[in-house]
Amino acid sequence: MIKSFNDIAIGLVGPGLIGLRHLDILLEAKQIAVSGIVSPNRNNKVVKSSKIPQFRSVKALIDTTRLDGVIIASPTQVHFE
């Protein structure tokens, strides 16, 4: 969630094992805001408890949030999707 307009807005694609490590680091960083998380799995307990907006597609994330960058942490074989 964006804390102030000066925050760097980051989206996260793929909150799996590696993605959740990225998420932990992002949440601890000053001046970084996680704008949203893209995951096909709506039952990810960590993501649900974070109160960060969830999206089912990268397009939905891009269309509805402010982003300065995106971390793609999905499995390598689905990066092109």
C-alpha cells in the first residue's frame, strides 16, 4: 500500500517461496510501497493477511495501480505469461 506520494510503488508478480522473500524485504524498506500482488492463487495466507491488493493478472495490476516497477518472481517457465 502506498504510504506517501514520494514512495516508490512496486508490484509483485508471483508470491511463491522466492516472491515472499522479496515481499518481506519490500515491506521492511523505507520509501517502498507494494501497490499490489499478482497471483492466480487466491488462498495464499501470507498474501491475504498482508492487506495488499491482489490481482489475478499483470494487466489488472497495471491498469488499476500506480507503479514505478515490478518484481517478477513467478516460476521461470511462466515469465512470458
